Amino acid sequence: MSRGLYKELALLTGLTSVGLLLLGKKSWGAALGLGCAGFALLPTENYSFRNRVAVITGGSRGLGLALAKELVHQGASIAILARDTIELERAKQHLASISSDAKVLAVRCDITQDEELQQAFNQIESHYGRLDLLINNAGSIAVGPFETMGQADFDSQLNLQIHAVIQAVRLAIPAFRRVGSGRIVNISSIGGIIPVPHMSTYCTAKFALAGLSESIASELALDNIKVTTVYPGLMRTGSPIQAVFKGNHEKEYAWFASGDVTPGLSVAANEAAHLILEGVRQGNARVTYPLITKIGIIGHAVLPETYAFIMRSAARFMPKSSVTLRKTGAESKHWLDRQLWYKPLKKMQHNAEQEYNQVDKYDAKYNLGLTHSLAEPSYSI
């Protein structure tokens, strides 16, 4: 039983106990009060990552790298998958510097290509001899008005965040069965529960991923495979420079990037990684953070019409443009970087980029997964 389930049962019995006490049913209220305390104190499994083998897609930078760092600290052997060989090598060197005992396998793989993904899983099992944890983290973000988004923009998101995840899960299941258990972590988003203007392609993919993840969880539990679906809000991973923008590129980047690093709205990547893995360790079905994300999800569920009104109002103030040209965040950041009010946040953004292996890229099609190799590598190790 997961810690999250015990907490929810404790909450339900606690609320029922209070209700009965208010109705004068003292004996029943007291009994349920004891039940509430009992659920809160029940022990859960103490799953350890030590000596486990974990695969992280998109593990060379951002949240994927933060998760890799946390797993190394906790004694896991890891395999990080990404398309960019230079980026992978830089990430591997960084992880090796954390601990002399770090076990890190870097595998160049485009996970949207079935054959490459199959070869990657074969290589990982051959190298480590087993597989215990799959983290489907790889993703991309496209930002801009719906009218600027073509079919290719939607297809690229679905290929990466749905079709590739399905294939990775299919490949992992036999490996988990061979060792008798397994854990799957699917990184969705607050955008997989709450729709956001100018992020139609991203929300489409994340909503689909949420449905996939939570629907297969009940079936895979029969094979002792636990699935955790993660719904993070904004995180300070340095990722805005990798996002792809359409429409008014610099203004779209401005609203997206400024929120991404604003304290209170976003959390540090290392904190996010810790919360995710703690939820996995406890066997929870969902991990949602930070608090503002939880509040937003509850508000959206309870007051859908109010939420829709707020989003319609917000959309009126979003940048207006029908330009369909794609640009990366690195190409779109110049207006925001010049704003005096952004200077403190810009430093935070730069620090996150440095810590989580984010390097400026200028090939929007590559970042979105519409091409499989960089046109012109613009950096070196």
C-alpha cells in the first residue's frame, strides 16, 4: 500500500469523524478518529534505489539530469538516453564528478525511432544485467497561438511524449518480469490536467500521457509493476532556451521564461527530483508539486467555469501574431534579457542552465524532433 493512499484514507476518516462528532455521534466519531490516526501511522514499503538499475529518457539535461544526479546519490546504476552525443558526454562527466562510485551508461538514442530504442534497451540489459526503473522524462515544448501550429507540431509532441513512451513501456515490461518487479515514472505536467493558452500542442500530448499512464497503472500492478504519474508545475531547469516558439517569438518567450524562474511559482530542479523519487519510493500513484500546482488542479476541478473564464481573460493579454516560423528560446530571449526587472531572474535562469547542462541551440526543428540530427552543432565539450 502506498503512503499516498494511507494519507487519503486518513483524511477521509478524519473528515467523517469530525462530521459525526458535530452530529452528536460521539462514539462513532471517536472510533473513526482512532481510525484516522491508525491510517496516518501505518508503515509503507521502504523501497530503496540502491543497486537498482534506472533508465532515464532525456537524461542528459534539465529534469532528467536532476533525476540522474539524485539517483546517483542514492546508489542506483543509471542509463541516460538522449539524441545529442556531445550533450550526453558532458552529462556523463558531470555525473561521474558527483561520486567516484557512480555507475553511468550514456546511450545515444532517438527514442522516437523504434529500432534505436530497442537497441538501447538491449544495450542497457547487456551492460547491467537487469532493469528496475524506467523514467519517461524526454519531452519538448512548443509555445505560440493555436493558429500558428501545424500538424507537424502536434505530431512531433505526440511522437515523443506518447508513442515513444508506449514503446519504452512495452520494452521495459519483459525486463521487469524477469526480475519480478518494476517501477515506471511518467513525467506529465500541470499542462496534462489544466489547459494553458498558447500551449495547445504541449497540453494535447501531456493530457494524452496522463490518460495513458493512469490507465495502464492498474493493469501493470498485477505484475508487481508500479506506475507513478508526475504532474509538476514550473521548475528551474534552465529549459526555456530549448523550447520552441511561434508567433511573436520574443514576447512568447518572455511570459514563458519569466514564470519558469519566479520563486513561489517554480521549484528548483533538485527539489523536484527529490519529490518525484520520494513519491516513487513510497509507491504513490501521483506526484504533484509545488503547492500552487495542487491548488490550481483543485480549483480547475471544482470551479471549471471560473477557470475557463480566467483563461479566456488571460488569453486576451497573450502576444498576438500569426507568424509560423519556429525559433528556439535561445533565438527568442533577447528582448527579455534587456529588461531591467528581469536581471535578478536572469541570473537564476543562467545558473539553472549551467547546472543542468542547458546550452543554446539554434535548430528549432531538431529541438522539436522534426529532424533527427543537429544541422550545425554550435558548441563543444
